[in-house]
Amino acid sequence: MSTYSDAHGAGEHDVGLKLFALFAGVTIPIVMLIGLWLAVSAWNARSDARSAVASVHRLTSGTATGAASSSMPGMAMPAAGASVKGAVATPSFAGIAPENADALAAAHRPYPAALPAAPPGAIARVQLDIGHRVVSIAPGIRYDAWTFGGSVPGPVIHVRQGQRVEVTLRNTSPMPHSIDFHAAQIAPNVAFSDVLPGRSKHFSFVASVPGVFMYHCGTAPAFVHIANGMAGAIIVEPKTMPRADREYVLVSDEWYLNAAGLGRPASLDLVKAEHMTPDWVTWNGYAGQYKTHPLTAEPGQTVRFWVVDAGPSLNTEFHVVGTVLERAWLNADLVDAPQHDIQTAVVAAGGGGVFDVKIDRPGIYPFVSHSFASVQLGEVGLLNVGHVAGTMSH
Ligand SMILES: [Cu+2]
């Protein structure tokens, strides 16, 4: 019984081996073919993604290329700065710094945060030149920006309520741009219309509503023009307001980079901008500049912050570490009374706020967006009260 069983078992074993060989002979090539197909598909997907990114970068790196491509017969290219379906973002370049970052930060000339004087008289003349230029947005990080007055943010404009603001705009860049003043009540299709390369335009408005307002380029897509740096703050000082000893202007900007910006300047990564995943967030256009070069006050002084969030998309949650906002004119509403003793105040993207602090104790007081990802990405500065030594990080 056992022999038969063995013999029977050996016979079964031979048949099993033959069946297995047949099965393997058929399936192994199939499996290999499937594997090959998967590898080719993955490679194609990566190539598609890379070419999609490349086309986004071409589209956003200036209209010259975009306009030429879209005007070619038979080519259905999206307009410059338009979204491209399926495009993927570049990896994050957050926090990248060269070895000499500390020395570069120390040598950086900070954007002047002190509120400039408003002109006297009935008319405030504002001349703004538009130009494309490379700016530094963090130590060693360069960005190919579109600017008002050569800087990001554009120059701070300070006028008094009731003044007529006479604006002259000169476009020295190779593409159309414009300006949109949130402080103006004016037909935008006329005043905010495009200025062609090499041309100027002139218009005026009466600054009848007090506050701190954003101004920005409104040329389509405004999203791209703002993200490339074309924004700033205009302060319309009310006829009466509690006195402040120091006044500082802060503009929040997000930056979306298609490259690290070390050496060769970065430009806009439209996909990152649409996803609202910035590489850097800055006060007045340069990460951490008021950490290395703090704003100052004496103990007991009232310090006023005029804050604009230029976005293009994220809010700022304004907060001063170590104190409370004694007065907070939320939404920059300077017609109604301020709120008092606020810990954190929202400044909407495209909006403003005015905040007073009065700090009696000498020390180093960081001012941040308490949406803390923004701190991580560079939006932190220091108010040094009483010229004390040291620094403070968050
Ligand atoms: Cu523009």
C-alpha cells in the first residue's frame, strides 16, 4: 500500500513538475511584459509631468514667450499665467540658505519700515515706475520680480485724508501692467487700465476714506502680477487719531518659487501659488530682515503698526509676542473706534489693520503672523524696546 502510494506519489510528482514548467513558461514572460509596461508607463508619466512643469514655467516667466507661442497658428496655448491641467509643483525650497547666509543677512539693507511723512497741501503726487528686476527675498535667494519702484513691496505711500492723489505711472517693463488702489473710489476700467511697455499714464483720486490699503497691479491675471511682487501699501491718515511715538509699515507677501533662487534667480511656480504652498513668507519682502535689523522703540512709547496683507492668497494673523494689541483698528477701519486688548488680529489678504502696542519693559518682542507656518517660512521680525542686547527666535 505504501509502495503503491509512493509509486503513485512519484508519478504525480512528475506530472506536477511538467504542469509547473508549462505554467511557468507561459506566465513568467507575461509577468515580465506587465513589469516592462508598468516601467514604461511610469517613465512616460514622469516625462509628462516634467514637460507640464516646463510649460508652466515658460508661461509664467514672461509674456514675451507666452504671447509668441499663443499667437502661433494652429497652436492652442493657454494665455500667459493660465493654469495648465495636470501640472505638478516643484519641490519645496523653503529655508534653503547658502553657507554665508548670516553674513548676507547682516549686509542686507532692510526695507525701510518707518512710516514716511505725508506731503503737505491739498495734493499728494505719486510717481511710480514699473520695472522687472531681480530682488533678494531671503539671504542668498534671488527672485525675478515685477516691481513698482524697483522694490517688493513697492514704496510706502502716505497721504492725508481729503488730499487729491495725483498718480503718474511709467511702464519701463517689456509687458503691460497697471495699478489698482484699494483706497480709491473710481471707475476701475478707466483709472486701473493697462499701461503698455514704454508708456505712461496719469490719473487722480481723492483719498476720502482713511485707513491702510493695498495697491497692486490689476493686469490679468492679477494673481500672477501680485505673486511676482507688484503690490504695496498706501496709508490714508485720518484727520484725528491718537498720537503714536513710532510708526512702522509692514506688508506681508508669499513667495512661490520654481527653483531655489541660489545664483540663478527663481521665478513663479504657478502650481504652488494655486495650491497656496509658499516657499517663503515675508515682512516687507525679505525673510527675517527685522530679526537681523530690529525695529526699535523706547520703553513706554506707543508703537503703531500699519499692516497690509498683499497675499496673494494667505491671511496674516498679526501678533506681537510679549504684549497685547492695546488698540486694534480691525480691517483698518479708522472711522469707528478701535477694539482694545486684542491678542491676535486677522489681516485679510488684500486688507489691512492698524495696531498700537505700548511696552513698558525693555526687551525683544517678536512680531509675527500667528499662523505659524508663516513664521517657519520667514515672516518674523523683532521690536527691540530699550536697545537691549541679544536676539529672540520663534
Ligand atoms: Cu503687472
